[in-house]
Amino acid sequence: YIERNPSYLLYQFPASATELSILKMADYRPIVANMFLFFLIFGLSGTVDFSHFKRQIKNKKAILTGLLLQFIILPFLGFLVVKITKLDYIMGITLLIITSSPGGAYSNWFCSIFNADLALSVTMTAISTILSVAMLPLNVLLYSRLAFDGDVLDSLDWHALGISLAVVVAAITSGLFISAKYGKESPKLRSALNKAGNVAGLGLIIFTSVAPEGGSIDLSGRELVFYFGTILPIVFGLLASILISSLAGLNKPERVTVSVECVYQNTGIAMTSCLALFDGADEAYAIGVPFWYTGMQTLFVGIYCLVAWKMGWTKAPANENIFKVLFRSYEVEEEQCSQENTDSQQQSMNGEGAPLDDSDAEQANNEKEQKPEEVIGSAN
């Protein structure tokens, strides 16, 4: 009975329940979660027009603004919150790990369903994930020593970080390959990949919510600073992102994208670090921080994206039905309209005296030479 229902032990032996739950889930939970993660990023990467992705790679202003917010501003804000609110060591270290982590995969999902600049989001995810291998330990080392005079690098789950890096890079690479190979000729394929990516994202949310160890973390009855202190980096991060991206002159969908990428963090790294850093009651106390942060970043980013859409900051029309906005990819439609306009302009130019190629010029000369004969024939 216990093997089939490990949560039963929660009511008798809370520490044992946590350990047993982790052991029971260790075999398949990371595998299933990474599968959902792969298809989420693969589908959304396949949605992006490859030419748009290449343009975003060269969009230095947007990329550098996003990286500044992700690896400089947010970790510093996390440190300020820890010092100002005087968080204890357990909550403070955990929050510093969260704010120093790379962006979470759901940032792509939010940019997709709310029609921000998805190509920029995918590009930033790829770059920030790779850079996090160096920036994550650097920020954790710096701010943990400034805040608590401690070193927590040994607690970081480098194996999990490496797996996440491999999954993200493989998903983005394969998705962009499909887009470059077949997406131009088949917009319907890109639209289908977008829907598949969104379904995978929803599946990942459901899976992580109903997994057996879910519910073993008690978030009730904690001190007030736990509830408001851990969400302050989200609020300040969004405000800083809006201000800095606006001052940088980014267009509105790009502002939404860099804001989402800045505050939506990969909290899984902090969760695994808590298991290595703390034991017993301290472990359960610490792991509540990334759980609470995950829920709050989803709430705040969702509200921000809704407000941004109604203000006309996304690619979706502000007066459109919300269900159409959530289930339509304006990224694909925008590329289709752009391509159609380009084709019609080219046709119009050819019809109105645009420069002709050699074959067109030769045909025009032959027609001119034949005209005198046609006139004589008609006169006779």
C-alpha cells in the first residue's frame, strides 16, 4: 500500500515522505518533464520563421537589453530584496539562486499565447541558457557572499543544469531546422507546431501539478515576509524591464518579450539545490520558496501580458476576442502577410516599369520590331 501511495507516509513521517517521494519519482518524473519541455520548445521554435530568427540574432539592441535584465538587473534586485527585507539564510539563499538562474521554458509559452515577439524569445532562451553555465555560479557566488558570507556553489545541481541545457539547445536547433526546411512552403506546418508546443506547455503544467510529491510542500502558516518578500523581485523586475526596454527604444512586442524573459525563472534549479543544501524541516521550509515563486511569477507575468495586449503592445489586436488571441498565432500570420505584400509589390513593380531582366527585355524588343509589320498588315 505504501509503495502505491507514498503520500500516506506524509501524515506520519513528513521527512521520510519527502525522501520516499523523491526516490519514487526519480525514475520517470525528470524524463517525462524533459519530454514535455523538449516538445514545448521544439513546437514554439518551429513556429518562428527562420529568416525572422536570423534577423533577431543580429538584433543586438534587443538581445543585449534582455541579457542585461536577465543576468545583471534581476540578480541584483534579488540581492537588494534579501538585504532590505532581512530574509533569513534559508529563504535568502534560495531566492538568490532563483534570481540568478536562467529563464524558464514557460517564457516562450507566454510569448507565444499572448503574441509577443516569439522569435526574440526563442533566441534569448538559447543564448541565456548557454550563458547561464557561467553567469549562474558567478552571481550566486557574488551575492551569497555579500548577503551571508557563504558559499553554496557545491549545492548546485550541475547535472540537472547540463541536462536542461542539452534539452533546450536540441529543441531549439531541431525546431528551427524544421522551420527553415519546410516552414516557408508550409505555413500550416508552422501553425500546427505552434499548437503542439502550446499543448506540450499545458501538459507540463498539469504534470508538475499532479505529480505524487506535489502537495507535500505546505505553504500555509508562514511569516508574512515569505509571501511578499519572495515576489518583490518579480514586481521590481517587471518595472525595471519596462523602463529599460523603453529607454533602449525597443518596439512594443520586444519590450513584452524581454520583460517576460527577465522575470520568468527556471525555479527547478533552486528546488534541486534546496534538496542538497538543507535537511529535514529546513528542506521543506526552503523548497517552499521556489514553489511560491513559481506560482507568483505565473500570476504576475500572466497579468502583465494581458495588460500589455490590451494596451496594444503585442502583435494581437487589442480589441480581438481573448480566446482568439490565446489560440491564434499572429507570428505566423504576420509573416504570411509580409510575404504576400512583398510578392504583390514585386508584381506591381514589374507591371509599372520596374527594371526588367534580360529575357523580359529581349521579349519587349521583339514585340517592338513586330509592331510595324502588324500595322502594315492591318492597313492592307
